Amino acid sequence: MDIIYPLAVPKGRRLCCEVCEAPAERVCTACTVTYYCSPMHQRADWVSIHEKICQLLIPLRTSMPFFNSEEERQHGLQQLQQRQKHLIEFCYTVAQKYLFEGKYEDAVPAALHSLRFRRNVYGLSSVELVPAYLLLAEASLGMGRIVQAEEYLSQAQWTVLKSTNCSNATHSLLHRNLGLLYIAKKNYDEARFHLANDVSDIWYTYVNDRYQTLLQVRAQKPDLLGKRLVNDTGLDEAQDAEAIGILTSVLSIRESTFAKTPKKTILVLKILAMLYYLMMNSSKAKEYGTRALKLAQEQLDDLEQKIVQDILNVISAEDHPADRDL
């Protein structure tokens, strides 16, 4: 029997549904620590994720045993946290898989589990919660629940704004989902703005990695007997051309909204400077680098000025064959 009898619940304890957090009326008889408001939500959670983690939840949701020493207690807490971190990643991966397969309803319970474990481990305002919010937003958009998606994205955006250590990958995912939200709302100007941010963040991560790797190689292995170490974008000629086309289009969008996000315009100019440098076209690299430096100076952004000036110094130190009259 999986029905909860109210008299069996300790006074003052409120049992909530695992899926919607409404007052619970049923319990999973296999683990006895997971509750639901209805057979429908119990079935949805079981199909999505609960079958896979049912027994793993028991030690997480039962009282910790008595420990003889503080050392033992700390060890027990560390083990508990490690189990939760494992479930954070497992539930997140399962939810992602459902999204890739277009199974949006199945993705929701798994993503909710990941979100709850993240809250337990990292706190209510940590940037670590953002990936779970974005999964839930994407699933909601897939089901056509625009208002719900907007709520999750608002939470994600607010958390990112308060954070000082949010990764480019997270920024990119946030902008991508905001772009999809505004497409669903038929606000195409805002959609274009956020999707351009997504593209910028993706390209910056890729190009900057290639650029930094090249600088490290040059520092460790100087050119011998004048032999040049060849720059490389990691792309073929067609992909190089496509990248330039995409990024110049994004630059056009960024320049049209410069007053709104000047740093994004500088970011795209830096990407183009590094990309042209990797393509061994230093004249174009200098052109975009110089434009980026000028904007950074206008914004009185000392950090950006230093970063862009370092890029220009590297570019100016070389005379690529592509820039010579052969």
C-alpha cells in the first residue's frame, strides 16, 4: 500500500510531492522516503529517474547514525555530500539525454532532482544551480509552457548576474535559452540579441583556447634557424570563411546595440583579431585589435585595454607570409 495515512505522519512534518511540491498523499514503497501528490506524478517520476536512483535516496533522506567522534561525523558528512554530487551529475545527464531525444516531459523530474541536490550541496543562490534551471527552461519550452520557462530563465539570469565566477559555457547556454524563449514569444529583436551572445561566447571559448595553446607552444619551443611555427585555427578553409561570416554578422548586431552591451562588442572584436591572427592575416588581426582597444579605452576599462594590448603586441611581433607581397 502506497497511500499515506495522516495520523502516521509526525506532527509538524510536511510531506511534499517530489514533482510539484504540493502536499503529498502517496509514498514510494520501495524506498519509503519519496512522496507524491498523485499516481500520475509518481508514475512520471518513476519513468524519468526514480527507478534508477530509488535505493540511492535512502541514505540521503534518513537520519544520520550516531557518531562517536567529531572526526567520524565529518567523514559521514563528506560521504553524504559526495553521494549528492554524484546524483547531481547523474540526474543532469539523464535529463540532458531526454532533451536530446525530444522527451521533454520525461526530462523534468530528472532535472528537478538535479536542482534539489544542487541546492543541498551549494546553497540557494549558487551559480551551480544555473545548469539545472536551464534544463528545466528548455524542457518547458519544448512543452510549450512559455510562462514556466520564463520563470526558470529569470532565476538563472538573476543568479548569473550576482555571480563573479560564471563560466563562458554557462553564459552561452543562458543566452541560447533566452533566444529560444524570445523566439517563442515572437520578439525577434531580443531573440537575435541573445542568440548573438550565445554565438560570441562559443567562438570566444574555441578561438581563445587555440590562441593560448599557440602562445604556450611558442614559449616552450622557439623557432629554430628562422623556421616559423605555423598558426592554425583547427578549421579548414571553408570553415574559416564561415566563421568570419558568422562573426562579422554578430559584430554588426553588437554594434547596433553597443550602448546596451559595449563589452560584448569588444569581445567580438577580440575574437576576430585572434582568429585572423591564427589564419596568419596580421593586417586584419591588427585592424580588429585596434578597434577593440579604442572601444576599451572609451569605456575606461583597464583590464580589457591590457588584454587587447597584449593581443596586439603578439600580432605586431610577427610578419606573416600572408601579409607579404610574394
